[in-house]
Amino acid sequence: MSREPEVSIVIPIYNEEAILAQSVGELCAGLDAWGLTYEVILAENGSRDRTQEIAESLTTVYPHLCWFHCPTPNYGAALRAGIARARGTFVICEEIDLCDLAFHKLALGHLRAGLADFVIGSKAMVGARDRRPLVRRAATRVYNGMLRVLLGFHGTDTHGLKAFRRELVVPVVERCIVDADVFASELVIRSERTGVRMLEIPIELAEKRAPSVHLFRRVPRVLRQVTRLVGSIRFGVDPLAKR
């Protein structure tokens, strides 16, 4: 992959042996059909199944694919590291259980046309079709409502599909302080506050498998990270930083 791609697609993966090969195959077939110059970066983090073995085998089948390993399960850290490795003019942050080619096409159209520098695939805006269980849909709305109240976020969603112009957003990534589940939200919020031109588009969401981490187990960690984010953005301090 010596030629610099137009598009870098970053996908955090964790214990995905059941769907990894099929999802990557379908994604690459779709991208090849468009004639894109692209790279797919699998950000494996702490998997305990055959995910690493399968990822390595896929690199022999798909020349635009690479992967790397993070030692602990940490979605945000893996996503951040994947973005740092990206070489494309545009970066798309994907989910292995989605691989939404329709979002890719729409988002790249907006970015190429200069209509936005950061495109978010919203599960919650008017026109979206979120087919997840009710409790997951409710959690998304509560969480993003909290971000609007505490941090002045103006959108409807922060977590999931997003695409952006790399040169403008990588400096924002470098200022982010949280990881795990809330890194994606911090990236969106800080980009918005920095003046990056944001655009939300509705998506249709139907996951291929149950979440890899139980929703309610994530709540304490999310609250700690949001506390850090509020302290940093609103007051210029990190209340949970090690003294």
C-alpha cells in the first residue's frame, strides 16, 4: 500500500471472529466496485478469540487491508491509534457490525464537494432508522441529551459512523483526553467547538450481532469519562487526573 489512498477506513475490532471475514469481504468488494483508492485499518484491541488470526489471514486476501494490536480492550484508544495511522485525505470511522457503504458514499460526496469537513451518521435524527432494541435506542438519546446539557453539543449523535477531512481533525484528536467509549464523543464535541464544519446525515442501523460489551456495565466508566470531559472543556481541569 505505497500509494497514498484517498480514503482511510478505521475499524476498531474486539472478539469479532464470527463476523470479521464476511464484513471485511463485503466492505472491500463494495469499495473496489467504486474504484476508490483506499486502505482499511483494523484496530484490534484485546481480543480473546481468533480475531487476530483471522485479521492476519485477511491481509493476504485484501491488499488494501492492514491491522494492528492494542493489548487491552479499549475502543477509544484503538480508534485514536487507527486514526493516527491513517494516510488518506478523508478518514471514515466504521463499526465492523455495520460497514455501511451507503454512509460512505453520502459522506464522501459531502466531503469532496466541500459541503462539510466532518460528517456524522446519526442514529437519532429525523429520517434515521434505528432497529436496535428499545433500551439501546433510549440509552443513545439519554446519553446525547446529557452531552447537550453539560457540554453544549448541538447535534443528535456522537458515537458510531463518522467521516472527516484528516488534516483538519487530526489536531483535534491530539487534544482529546479520554478514551474507551467516550473518545468518539469528545472528538465530535471538540471538533464542533473548534469550528470544524459539521454535518449530520441520517443512517439506517441494523446490527449484525449483539454488542460485545453489555450496556449497563459501561455506565460507570462512561460517567467517569464524561466527568473528565466536562472538567476539561468547561473548567480547564481534569478532575480525575492523577496528582
